[in-house]
Amino acid sequence: MGVYTMSYVKLVITVVKYIPQAWVNYKRKSTVGWSISTILFDISGGVLSLLQLIIDSSFQNDWSGITGNPAKFLLGNVTIFFDLIFIVQHYILYREAREKKDDTDTHASTLQTPLLSAAGELPR
């Protein structure tokens, strides 16, 4: 399998890994139970990856380097897109759920809901 094929596989896996978390956050209307610091590191990696493409292209004076590696370009953009969704969910949309949890309960385990119900469906 070629390097370019593997980079597209990584791109697909990245998209597939982000969608369920964004959906669960939306359905629960909460980001309680996961760490935002991972997302902040992830978005910095996406920004730095795109910045590397831009800097490399500027040093070579050939801007086709940005489009010459479409998997890296798309991976950086997909990462930034989903990380921005997670940041908005955590700090803006569902902040009240996080603050209520901090005020009313010191044990996060009592607020956890299973990802799947006994019937194998997402909880409502």
C-alpha cells in the first residue's frame, strides 16, 4: 500500500473518530466527562501542520506544495473544524451543564451515563 493511500486512510479514520464524540456531546447537551486539554493540543497540531505546509511552500517559492499534499491539507482542516466544534460545545453551548456539575456534584461518576443502553441503542 502506498504512502498516499495510507494518508487517505488516516484522513477517513480521523473523520470517523470525531463524528461520534460530537454527536454524543450534542445528544447529551454536555461535555462533562472528557478533557478539553486533548482538544486544545489537537487543534494546535492541526494549525502547526497547516503552518508547516505554508512555510515550506513559501521557502520553495512554489505554492503548489499546499495542494500537492491534499491529504495533509485536508487532515489539518478536518482536525481544526472538529476541534472548533468541540471548543464551542465545551466553552459556549454546554457550559451550563459543566458549571451545574461543578456546583452540585463533586463525583463525576454519578453523572455518567452509559454510551449504549441495555438494548444497544444510544441513550435519549
